[in-house]
Amino acid sequence: MSRNIKFCLAIVIYLIGLAVSVYVGGWVMLIQPIRGTITAYTLGTLTLRQLVINVIKCISSLTVAGLIWCIGYIASNHVYDSRDEE
């Protein structure tokens, strides 16, 4: 595989990892739990269990986002390995 194709593929893999980390860490684990907690509080249906789970999701969202980003970064570096010259 040529060097340019490897470089482009590595960039695509990196951007996919970045997008997935922002979606999972930012939207799924941060914004949605906050919206759900506010909605449940407004409707008067908020339980302690729901509140604790959502707080844990919000606290761990950055860690999960970083983990997903790291996996994408490692995968892109694996594709674009400079030692693997033809």
C-alpha cells in the first residue's frame, strides 16, 4: 500500500475515533443524562437510583471519551507505521 493511501486511511480512522469519542463521551454519557435528570425532576419522577447512575455517567464521561479517542489514535498509528515501508 502506498504511503499516501496509508496516511489518508490513518487520518480517516483518527477522525472516526474522535467523532465517536465526542458522541459517546459528550452526548450519550453527559448531555443525555443531564437532560433526563432535569426532565425527571421537572415531572416529579426523579428517583435516587436514577440520580446516582446519571452522576456516575457524567463523572466517567471524560474517561470513556479519552479511552475511545486513544483507541482511535492507536489504530491510526498502527495503519500509518513509518517502519513498514515498501
